[in-house]
Amino acid sequence: MHIYPEDVAEAILFFVSDRSAKTTGNMLNVDGGVSAAFPR
């Protein structure tokens, strides 16, 4: 699975939107389900 700039942009838009207003200290992985891409 490929990750495109649009995928990252959607994640950023989520964090700057009202939909994330009640979240704190979260990390949203945009990795297409590839567990090896998870930050350590």
C-alpha cells in the first residue's frame, strides 16, 4: 500500500479540525497498516 501526500494532509486536517477538539497528546499513524513504519 502506498501513502500519498493527500493521506498525510487528511491526518493533518483532522487534527486542526473541530473533530479533534477533545483529544490531547495523540499520535495518528499514517502508515497504511504497515507495522514496521510505527515510530519507536
